[in-house]
Amino acid sequence: AMVAARASDTGGKPQQVDVAVVGAGFAGLYLLHRLRKAGLNAVALEEADDVGGTWYWNRYPGARCDIQTIDYSYTFDPELEKAWTWSEKYATQPEILRYLGFVADRYDLRRDIRFKTKVKEATWDDASERWLITTSNGPAVSSRHYIMATGCLSAPKPPEIEGVGDFRGEIYFTGRWPHEGVNLAGKRVAVIGTGSSGIQSIPLIAEQAAHLTVFQRTPNFALPAHNGPAPADRLGLLQGDRAAYREQARQSMTGVPYPQQTVVSWQLSDAERRERFERAWAAGDLVHILTQLWADQGVDVDGNKIVQDLIREKIRAAVKDPETAAVLMPDDHPFGAKRPCLDTNYYATYNRPNVTLVNLRQEPIKAITASGIATGKRNIDVDVIVFATGFDAMTGAIKAVHPITGRSGKSLSDVWAHGPESYLGLTVAGFPNFFMITGPGSPSVLSNMAVSIEQHADWVVDRLAALRDQGFTTMEATDKAQAGWAQHMADCSMVTLHRLANTWYTGANVPGKAQGVMPYCGGVGPYRSICDEVVSRGMLGFKLT
Ligand code: FAD
Ligand code: N01
């Protein structure tokens, strides 16, 4: 009866499909394509008025990818790869958005996407073995399967600072930047936050604004992107044997085809380490510097500290004022334990006369006032405040659909009250026929997401097709399998340094959020093998009915 009541709230009969997908970003688009090819009829529900997801919303100045674009692309269709050429090593947001639009058109995906449609609630009905999904716009959807491709960096964090409503100037969020752009000429601008979004936008905002004040709480490691054309060596590898290059990415630790480094730091002399570091610094490649220096850099604090020291040296050299340089030097987390940033002129921006850095560790923000920002020490008047304060990552967009009600009336938020639990990062016990793409428990954000998204979507669609072909109607993770996955997740994270930093990977950036390393730390290739093994062992850990 409850289900029927909700359907009638939308004022019409629910739309009947095999599969409901939420989101039309990188993941939702590929899912639609694969579902259609598997003969399953599907609809994607998307809050925005166009495709693109991350690349639709994040239009701030300087927005780009930080995985080389030849790697950060779909790989499912060699013809698609031939039909599109990236103009740069790291494409800009407008170019990536054009690419996703191109993909949507090429595979005629838009006809199955309902735009400007936010999903509000989802309820499993045991009797009919279907999900009922209510929306902000148009009919509800009744589906056999429910896939959340809602993104792990798609729910911006609220400002969390007192007095935002009092401010008389303009306020912007990097993750919701106005489509028409913002004219900052002649204005006094504040940027709060020095994560990837802040670090990409600060140099360009500084060029436009009369004055820029950067409010930094925790300094971050940033590396020069050295953007330009795609590097000849990487392009050569790709073009030499495209299939082998893509396969190596799928089997790699990070989703980018680099070999596993085996030499450890103490087998190298100072000079050899420096030589490796300088080569990596000059390459302008996040994955290279994170994985190719020495094997212990990501697993051992001493091996890691050597990298940190070398980067701090670079910061000291780039920033003229020694006090400012000291404030910019990260000192509270291992390199790589928090997502490092790729920058263009970031540190040099602090040499400009129109840029000031405020160290919030010494003078925390007390409040936002009518005219600007008040710290413990002073009032700083500004015309514009830019929040580059990040996202309620990995679980934010999933929990925003509330409630998601599974078997026996249990809601996902309640089940996850002490932190997200899953099996393979893709499914949750008690929630039949429910799937998450790059959710907590997936390698997602510790990888080239394009590779993880394709793997997740392929695995899920193949399972749905197999289920249908074998005459089953439901699949659900067992509690035991889920507990085993939690243990395996914890074991994997113990051998990395991620647990030693307070970051959005661990939930530490959102006040009150449950703490724990959310992404799977065991690597993309090993993760893929596990997912394949689950299938080859007769859907190990799943109940099929
Ligand atoms: P998204 O692109 O986030 O799409 C999710 C969609 O779901 C959104 O369009 C959203 O509107 C919609 N949605 C969510 N909730 C609802 C709801 N309730 N109802 C209806 N619609 C809903 N990853 C990399 O691997 N390399 C990079 O270089 C890289 N750069 C990044 C740069 C930025 C600025 C950011 C923020 C992230 C970056 N990422 C990068 C991560 C990036 O999010 C992923 O690579 C990828 O784009 C995610 O695709 P997705 O489809 O899973 O999610
Ligand atoms: O967000 P973040 P982001 N008062 O959470 C500060 C991807 N991405 O949007 O560290 C004051 O990293 C916060 O300080 P602290 C990428 O995966 C990629 O920049 O919590 N300050 C931090 O400095 C990335 O990791 C690209 O002390 C506050 C900053 O705001 C992820 O998205 C570009 C505050 C937030 O940094 C998120 O990046 C952009 C407060 N109340 C994003 N709250 C590429 O380059 C937060 N901060 C590809």
C-alpha cells in the first residue's frame, strides 16, 4: 500500500523499465549504452539539464582532468577512440564535456535520459520484486534493477561557516559554477580551500581579480602539470598497440598503464633518488610520481618522507617569500594519502603582488560578515567569496536519495549509520537488485575513474543479462560476503598510508561523518580479478532467486 501511495504522489502511472539508472555522467552514459546492447530497457534520471556529470557541474576557471586524457577516456569501442582526438595532455572541462556530449549523440543515448529530474526516494517491493523510484519531475519509475551512477564527487559540501547568509557580495561554489561564467575583473576575491579545485582555479582567479585572498586550512602537495600536447612516449605506446595498452591499464594498480615499481628507496643512492624524482617532476604526471619513484613510497612512512622532502624543496624554490613558502608546505600527511593536486603556476601565483595567503591554522575563520571574512585576528573585506571546499564524497549523493528502502523496510542511511558497508563496493546486503557505480568499497577515486567505471558497468550489466538468461529475478549480497569484504578492505588499507591522513577518502572533511577509508585500496587489477572470480565461482557471496 505504501508503494502504491508513493506512485500516486507523482500523479501518474510509474514508467516501467528493466533498469533505472540515476546519473548521466561518465558512468550513466556507458551504462545506458551497455544495457541497451544487452537487450535490457533502461531510463537514466538526471538532475542536470544535460549530460556530463562532474564535467557539467564543475565549470570553474582552470577545471581540467589530472589523469592524462588519453587514459581518462572510454575504451569500450576502438571506433570511438579513432573518432575523437584530444587537443591536450590534460583536457579542459569544456573539452571533456564536449566529448561526453559527443558520446551521448554517437550512441543516441539522450532519448533514454530524463533530464531535470532528481531522484528523491527508492523503495524495494518484495512482492513484485521491483524498485519504485520517485522523482522531482514526471512519473515515478518502476524497475527490476536500480543502479546509482550518482558520482562520488557530486554532492558539494555545504559552507559550514557561520554568517554566509549575511554576506552582501557574490558567493560561488567551484562545484556549481555558473554556466555563463563570472566576471571577476576589478573585484576583491576570497577563495576558501586549497584542494584540487582551489589549486586549479587560484592562478586564473589571481589573473582576473583586483586582489585575491586565499584562505588555507591544510596545505596540499601540488605538482606541475606541464600541460601541452599529449607526450610522445605515452601516445606512441597507445598508438603502437592500443589493445595491449588498454589491457595493461585494466590490470594495473591505478588504471593507468605503468609497471609496478619494485626497487625500494634504500636500494638507491641520494643521487639516484633525486634523478628519479626530477624526471617525475618534469613529466608532469600524477600517476608517474605516485607510483614510479620507489616501491615503498606509498606503503612506508620513511620511503614516503623522502618524496615529501623533495617536494617541499620545490615549494621553497618556487615561492619568493620564505614565510609564505613555509605556510604552503604540507607537513601533516604522507604524500599521496590525500589526493595530490596537479597545478599550472600554483605556487608562483603567491609571488604576485595582488595575492595574499591567510593561514587558517593560525587564525581560523570566525564568521562571514556582510562585508567579508572575519578571522580570529582581522576582518578581510571582499566582493566575492569562492567556496572551493569540496564534496561529501563517495556517500553524499547516494544518501541524498532518502530513504532508499530495502528488504524488510530497512533504509540505507540506517544501515550505513556507522559507515558504508558493501560487497565489492557494488552491492549492499538487504538491498536486492541495487547497484552502485564507484561507490564506497570500489577502487574508484584511487584510480583512473574511466577504467573503474567501465569495469563496474560491464560487470553489473553482464550479471543482469546472465540473471535474466538463467531465469532468475533477484540477486543480493549475503551478510557474510559483506562482512568478508569489509575485512578485506581493512586489510588492504592497512598496507597503504591512506589511513594516516584526514581526508575526504576517510570522511574526515565532513563534520559528523563516520570515519574510515572508503575506497578499496587493493588496486584496480586485483579488484577486477576478484570480481571475475566471484562470477567464475558461481556468484560467490550472492543469493539468487
Ligand atoms: P558524475 O560525473 O558525478 O555524475 C553523476 C550524475 O548523477 C550527475 O550528473 C548528477 O547530477 C547526477 N545525480 C546525482 N544524484 C542524483 C539524483 N538524486 N537524481 C538525479 N541525478 C542525480 N577522475 C579521474 O579519474 N580523473 C580526473 O582527472 C578527474 N578529474 C576530476 C575533476 C573534478 C573537478 C572532479 C570534481 C572530479 C574529477 N574526477 C576525475 C572524478 C570524476 O568525478 C569521475 O572521473 C567521473 O567523471 C565520475 O563520473 P560518474 O558518472 O560516476 O559521476
Ligand atoms: O575538495 P577537497 P576539491 N573552512 O576536499 C578546505 C577531484 N578533483 O573540490 O584540507 C576552511 O580536496 C579544505 O581544507 P582541509 C579530486 O579527486 C580533481 O578541491 O579540510 N576550509 C581543503 O583545502 C579532488 O581530490 C580535480 O583542512 C575548508 C578544501 O577546502 C576532489 O575532487 C579538480 C572548509 C577542499 O578540498 C575534491 O577536490 C578538482 C572550511 N569549513 C577536484 N571546508 C583535478 O585536478 C573545507 N575546506 C582533476
